[in-house]
Amino acid sequence: MSVNTSRQYITRRARDTALHLAHPGRWHLRTRLVAVMVALLTVICILVGMVSFTTTSVTLNSQLNAAVRAATLRTNQFSSGLSPREGSTPRDPLTARATSAGQLSAVISDGVVYAGILASSGNRQELRPADAKILAALPTTGILTDRQLTIGHYRLQAAIGPHNTVMITGLPLAATEQTLATLVLTMSLVSLAGLAILSLAGTVIIRRNMRPLEKLSSVATRVANLPLDAGDVALSVRVPESAAHPGTEVGNVGYAFNAMLENVSHALQARQRSETKVRRFVADASHELRTPLTAIRGYTELMAMTESLTPDGKISLGRVTAQSLRMSRLVEDLLTLARLDDGQPLALRTLDLTPLVLDSISDVRVGAPLHHWKFEVPDAPVNVKGDDGQLKQVLLNLLSNAAKHTPTGTTVTTTLSREPDGTAVVQVSNDGPAIDPAFLEIIFDRFSRADQARVGAQGSTGLGLSIVQAIMTVHDGTASATSVPGKTSFTLRFPPLHGHV
């Protein structure tokens, strides 16, 4: 496979997959169930995560706010009562007791900011000038605000303290943010793992519970592929007992399906018995009619040779002879179909179709000299396995139909060829009027005749093409017909011989 072909194949598969995914209505039922289950679980996980995150965030922020207010209260209590001397530096509020590591404390006095944080070692750590500017700009209404400092994200509270100083207290948000981030990560990982596990478990459970439907679908498919239209059909396939127990939805369907199959089986058996009776009657009647028809023809020929008849009597006797011949052909056709229906063994041998085609054309040409007869045959033999007598009857039926049902001057072309896989093909075409599409669908049925088929001088029994199809069937071949204005074709296809390349 070339690179371009591989790319085209991959592109086509990707396009087909995208179209399939874009139409959920085309998905398998188990796929839709798993998808709905995963979607619902995803929504539940998101809702649980949002509620958990919100509750935890509110709780942690409330605790942090309380801690900031408590630290502010301790700082103010520590700083109250201290009377700084003129020109002295305000006492550092970080020296107050019960302060926690990372706590920020600052005093703004006369525009000068004294600020620092309490390190984990218990020592004071000075703030940078950029942080001092941020602290100096805080509102002094006592509202808790969050600010991003160079040392991290802090929640701060600024209020007017003793001696008209501004007291600022803050605690880091790092612990709260880390806790919330850990919560989000944990819930995301747990939710994804849970969704994956539940998806796999749900797929297994749904697939197991869908097995009865799959068995029902398999049985329905097998029944749909059975040739129920004709012949003795043994409709023995049934839904397994495990999928046909009444009481559950699937079990009820399986039970009803088995009951339907039982009814269909009985109907097929009744139809087969009726067909067998009709075929036996036709075969027996046809066989019994051969003797009186032979006698009629013999006596009419004897009368024509020995009796002196008036002109009208000769005409009447000629009509009796013609109708007896027509009846004899009908009886022979019925007997042929009866033998084929009974499946009588054929005298099969390997034969070349070329002589059969040429002989059949020569025979029919004598009776229809006003038609133009053409043929195309290959130089090499076209061998098939068959009964030469029956195959010649097939060719004669097709060629005589072309002569009887087309106007004089029509060109009839017979083509013999072999396809690369070894299939032998015979095609009889003519450039006469097209066949009605409605009649084309039933053209191989027994006793089917179009309106134009009844006007032929030689008449039509409606059995010729039925015999063609029956003979081709017993030869494991096919017969088909196509018709458009200016070209009507009947095609015979013979299976390749074993070992033919």
C-alpha cells in the first residue's frame, strides 16, 4: 500500500469516525448507556467538587479572618498605654506575645512605616520598601483586604491605633491557598480515577446485560439471511432459553420472538406441503397429457394425409394441429420445471459453450430470417461444467424470445466471454423496444407475460424465462435482465471451473 493510499485510508477512517461521533443516534445502545452514565457521574463529581471547594474555602477564610482580627486585637492591646517619647521610635509590635510565624505587623507613624514579619525562627524580618508602599496605601477602616507582597499573598487589616498611629496586621494566605489547591487536585484525581473505574465497570456490566439482546439480534440476522421465499426451509434457529425467559423486558422480547418463529415455521411447512402437492399434480397432469396430445397430433396428420377435406376443413384441421403443438410445448415446459423442482440429477460434464452458442443462433435464425443476428465469441474455448441439453435449451429460450418479442429488423447480438476470475458470461442483447420496468422485476416468474408478449404469432406460455432461471440455478449460475430504450440484455453467468485461473 502506497503512502498516499495509506493517508487517504487514515483520512477516510478519521472522517467516518468523526461523522459517527457527531450523530449519537447512530451509536450502539451500550455506547449510549455508558456515555450517559459517564456524563451523569461527571456532573455529580463537578457538583460535589464545587460544594466541597466552596464549603472548605468559606471555612478556611473565616478561620483566617478570625485569626487576623485576633492578631490585630493583641497587637493593639500590646501597643496601647505606650507613650513614645519625642523623637523616639515606636515600639515594634512584633514583640507582642501569641503572634504566629509569618505574621505581618506594621506601624505607620508620621508617614514613616515600621514593618516586618515574624520568621519561623522567632526573629524579625524587615519588609522591602515596595511592600511598605503597599501597606501605606491600605484603607484604615478596619476592612480585611488581600494584597500581593514580595513575600507572598497576605490578608491585611489596617486600623487607627493609639497615639494616631496606623496599626497593620496580616497573615499569609499561602496555607489557605495550598489547602484549597490540594483539595482541588485531590478531588480531580479521585474523580478521574473514579470515572475511569466506573466507566470500565459500567461497560462490563452493561455489556453483560446486553448479551441477551445481542443473541436476539444474531438470531434475527440468521433468519433474515435464510431463503424463505421457496423450497423446503428448516427454520430451526431459535433464541436461546437464557434470553427468552418471560418476566424481564429482554426475556419477553426473546419469548415473543421464539413464538413468532414457531408460527413462521408452521406457515413455511404448510406452504411447502401445498407447493409439493401442486408440483406433483402439475407433473402428473403433464405426464398424463402427453399421451392424448400425441394421439391428437397423430390423428390430425393421418386425416391430412388420407382424407379429402374441403378448404375450410383443412384450415380447421391445421388449427387443431397448431394448438396441439402449442399444448405439447406447454406440457414439455411444465415437465421440465417439475424435474428441476424435484432436483433430479443432471448429466454434468465439462463442455465448451462456443459450439452451443453458434448452434443455437443457427437454429433460431432459420425461424426469424428478418432479424439481424450477430455474435462475438473468443478464440479460446470457454469451458463450463453443465448439461449440454439443458444449456442449449436456455440459449434457445433467450434467442427465441428475442425473435418473438421484437419487431422485424431488430439486431440481436450474442456475446460470449470469460472474466478475469474465470466466470463465463453469455449475454443476449437486442436493440428493440425496452421492457416495462414493472414487468422487468417479475420477468423470471412463472406464467409472467407482458402485454407485448401476448401478440406474438407463435404465442407465449410465460414459462421460458422461468426455465432459464431454474436451469441456471441448478448449474450454480445466475440469470439477470436489464432494459433501457435501445438495449435489452439477458445475462447468464457460470461459475469458474475448479482450478481455472
